[in-house]
Amino acid sequence: MIRLLNVSMMPPGVGQPVLRNLTLSVPQGEFRWLLGPSGAGKSSLLRLLTLETRPSAGQMDLLGVSVTHASRATLRNLRRRIGFVPQDYRLIGEWTVFDNVALPLRLRGASERDTRREAFAVLEWLDVAHLADKRPGTLSGGEQQRTAIARALIGRPELLLADEPTNALEDAQARRLLTTFQELIEMGTTVIVATHNEALVHEAPAASIVLQDGTIANTDIQGGMSVRRGERS
């Protein structure tokens, strides 16, 4: 469950809030498109939801935890329940695809046996297991994107956030990713995807959060995500 009540965000050194008086809620296991023009505040909202920063004002609850006054230890544990696919991938160039994907589990102290099993399972799910020994610099944009998605999914997050996750994907790959998101939702994961791709939104009609100038311009709460499977390649 995500709940924001009159939340504002003012980064240090900025004269005015980049987000203002946001109030919204997203039940667990649901999907939301995050829409709006460039500069509307989509990336800032994702920074809040990934716990990269805290609200300057208001109340924010994520996955049953009140974030506003939470301790560092509480936030650290909460981050482990959240997966994030950044627009710039943030892959470590000197590491293999496998090591990039395995990183979240290794940071948690998982055994190498469990780490290998989980890493290859998610790599196979996203059809990049054959790239496990490659380094990011040798991959196409779409392959890097799927590697970043695999890393976000390996911890089986309760909340998955994605910033323009289909930018580097071909149409068939984008449809497959949408189906992956739908499978996650069916398993109880909350998924929020920021995009400018109107065709993608049409491909999978769902409820939307629309931002404009740092405020919520519209929240469409009608319907759930529905991938048009008949058009898949």
C-alpha cells in the first residue's frame, strides 16, 4: 500500500518545491501508469518512492511503514522490499550481467547457491540468461534494460518502480515486459511505471497518476492493467 497525504518535496538549494501537496493512494497488488510532460515531477516522485529522499512536508506510508520519521535502519529494511528500474540502468561496467543482477542478494548476505539459483531464474524469465558472462558495455540497449529489470526483480519486491523501462526495447520486447508486469501484479506486487509512450499506455490500459508542474493533475482510478495479448509477437 502506498499512501501520500499532502506531500511536498523541496531538494536542498532549490527555491521552490518540485512536488506540492500530493495526496494519493495505491492499494497493494495494483498497477499505475505515472504520466505527465517532462519536468512535471515524475522522476522526483520516483525518488520519494524509492526512498532516495524524504518528503519535506506531509505524510508518506509505504508497505505499511510510515516513512516520514522512520529510522535509518527501518528505511534500510524497507528499501529491500522495493525494486527500481532507473532510466539510465546504473549497471556496473566492470561486472558481468550475472554479478550485476546478483548484487541485491549478495548485499543481503544470501548464500552463493541461493544467489545463483535466483539470478539465473530471473535472467531466464527475461530471456537474457545467455548473456550472464557478458559485460554491460557489450550489450545492446534492450539487453542492458532487461538486465536492469532482472536486477530489480531478483529480490521479489513488494513494490516495483520503473522509469521509462521500455525506451530501449523493441515493440515485441515491450509487450513481453508488460506481460511480466501483469504477472507480478497477479503475485501481489504493486507496480508503478513512468512513461511518455502513449502507444504503450494504449497497449495496456490501466489506472494512471498524471502530474503537471509538481502537482497531481488527474488520478484515473478506473480499471486495472490489461495487456492486449492478441497483439503480442
